Amino acid sequence: MPRDVDAILDHLLRQVVAHTNDVVLITRAEPKEGSGREIVFVNKAFERLFGYSAAAAIGRTPRILEGPRTDPAARQRMRHALAECKQIREQILNYAKGGREIWVDVNMVPLTDPSGEVAFFAAIERDITADRQLLEQTLAGSVRLLMDVLAAYDPVTFQDSLLVRGLAKRIGEVLGIRSLWELDIAATLFMLGVISVPRAVMHRWQNGDTLDDSELSAIRRIPGVGAKLLADVPRLATVSQIVLYQDKRFDGGGFPAAGRKAEAVPPVAASLSLATG
């Protein structure tokens, strides 16, 4: 009787996997030499989403889903987890057969054989492209709004920030900074905190006038205020830290003197420091 139950459950599970809307992809645990882990199973959802038939996918590796904008860091994290036989969840950009970009939320889990050895990996993937596009639109709208606020409050500072933006991009490219989009936003909004400074104080500072202690304190708070304004915007947590540590150098010197050690400060912040310095 137990064997019959096991057979029925196995049959039911096969139907669930075959007909679920989530992509299911199974690979061997051991990678082929220099080519990744071989695909041994894909369900109908995989065929519908990525455009590869099961016959075309089986025997190849998940690298067929990678493309020019697939994040190398995400790929490395996933490969490291697989090497350690650990479960991992990532959001990563994949590509369909015709080149269409598809964002997926992927949960990869090790599967053991009857002896308890990890023999396969299963990837359960969900298409989150629409959610990511909405997030990108929200992010772009938020950045535009903050740029408009800065431009309206202090046009001179805003124009200066556009010059810094161009310089920071060139420095980032030379230094091989991967997150250039974060550097670009940080360089554009690094003076966002200026909206907390009275206009009269800003004009005196821009003219090179001597400031009293309270006025200097207001100027020094600019990075912190800007960082706080950016911290609550989706996906701008790192940008917030870049703005906060915009006056930190690669050697750990600069402002603020207290706080993170040099190795904990985002390298992009030091790149911005070069552009503003």
C-alpha cells in the first residue's frame, strides 16, 4: 500500500510541476567542464516564458538564458551557492530565445538522491518583469522630482551638479566602477541637502564670504540631509550612502571623520569625492 501511495504522489507531483505557472528547471549538480551544469528537465512554463522547447534546452546549460545585461555579481553569487550546495534566492535578468529581457525571481535548491548526496539543483522561477518595470518607472520619477526640487531651490548648485555628474561618470569608467547608474544619480543629487540651508547662507557661502559657526554647521549637514532624503526612495539605499560619504577619500580621510572605516565606505563615494574635490 505505501508503494502505491508513493507512486500516486509521484504522479501528482509530476502533474503539478508540468502545469504550474512558475518555471521549473532542473540541472545536474556536477558542472560540465567549462560549460556549466547540464539541464535535465524544464516544464511547460519554461517553454512558454523563454521560447525554448524542452528538446532544445535539455542537454544545454542555463547560460543560454544569460545576456549582455545579466548582472555578473548575481551570477557569481548563484554559482558560489551551487558550489557550496546551498539554497539561494536572487532576482536576475534573463533573456528569452529571441533576445527579450525577462526579470525573474529565482529560488535555487539542491536535490538529493536516495543516498543523501546532492545530485541535482532545481530552479523555481517567477516572471517579475512587470514589477521591475514599475519599480524602474517609480525610481526614474522620484529622481526627476528631486532634480526639479534642487533646480528650483538653487539653480546655480544644480548646474554645478550637472558638471560634477559628467566628471564623475568619466572617473567611474576609468576606475571600472560597475554601478555607474548609482554614481550618476549620486553625482546629480549630491547637493540635494542644500534645500535645508537658508538661501542667504547659501549665497554667502557661494560668494566666499566668512560664515559663523551656525552657518558652517548648516553647510556641513548638507550630505547627511541629502542622504536621509534619498534613503527612503526604492533602490537608492546605496546612493544615499554615496551622498553621505561624498567627502571621504580612498585612504579613509575626509569628512565625516567619524563613522565608517575606509574599507566600509562605498568605493563609488570616493569616486564622487574625486569629482567634487
